[in-house]
Amino acid sequence: MSHLNKDETFWNVLNAAIELDFRRGHLRWTMSELSRQSKVTRSLIYYYFGKSKEGILQEAVKIIGEEFFGLNSHRIDLWEKGLIFESVLQTRQLMEKCPHMGTFYMVHREEQTAIGEYLRNLERDYKQKLRKYFAKTSEPGIEAIFGLFLGLVMSPGLSSEAVRLAVEGVLHLADKK
């Protein structure tokens, strides 16, 4: 099952944990604070994520890989079918459910921690995915596509039409190579 299908409680807890981690500092928050911030009881938090703050953040990193970078089987299937715009829209839906996900990613991606290393590995895997689907594209072109797609999902004010035009533009340029 896709993480996008999780219920509202799951997203409230995850988003609150990510926000607390950003605002208070890495793991400098308590489960009580998480409960207050998310408006979810600690027992329900434990049900979804266990009692480990690290476990909650590991779930966030897992979602970044599966949904943000589209490395799960459903997203790969969309790309295989040429439905890249639809995949990008699903990532934008994730950002609506968990608006601090992008900040979490940007803050932790350069850190010399297990989370930072995992995020850099996800970037590497995503660029490998881009190389597969844009096989004729140069390495600077892959970097450009990476940056463009990252911007598309992390810019909340863009209309779906603007996102569609950007994705179509990338596909059109890639076809010309």
C-alpha cells in the first residue's frame, strides 16, 4: 500500500515529528511534545511508529525515497507507462500532506549522519532512475532534470498546468537528443 493512503493520524504525527526535528534540533524533542503538536495520543503514536524518535524519522526518510523520489513499485510503474507528470503530481500531494518534508530533506541531506547518508543514497538512486528514463541525456542534463523535478515538487504555488508544461518540456527536450 502506498504511504499516500495512510490515514490523517499517520500524517499528523509524521509531519509534527519532522517539524519538531527542524525547529527544535535533531532528536531534541520529546514524545509528549510530539503528542501535543500532532494532537495524537502517545499510545496511538506508539501504535503507528513504536516508541523510538529515530524510528519516526526513519519512516520519514523511507517515505522520501518511496514517494518523494518515486522509488516504489507503483511510481516506477507510472514512469514505465510514461506517466511522469502523474508521478510528479503524487509527490506534490505528499508535500501537501507533509509540508515539512522538503525542509527535513534539505536540512538533513548534507549532514554527516545516518539520515544524511541515507538521503544522499536516495538522491543517487533517483539520479540512476533518471539516467534510465533519459538514457540519451548527458550528466549535466540529468543534474538539470533532477533540479527541475525537485523544484516542481517543492514549489507549492505552482498550478498543475505549470507542472504539466514543465514535465512535457523536459520530455520534449529529452526526445530530441
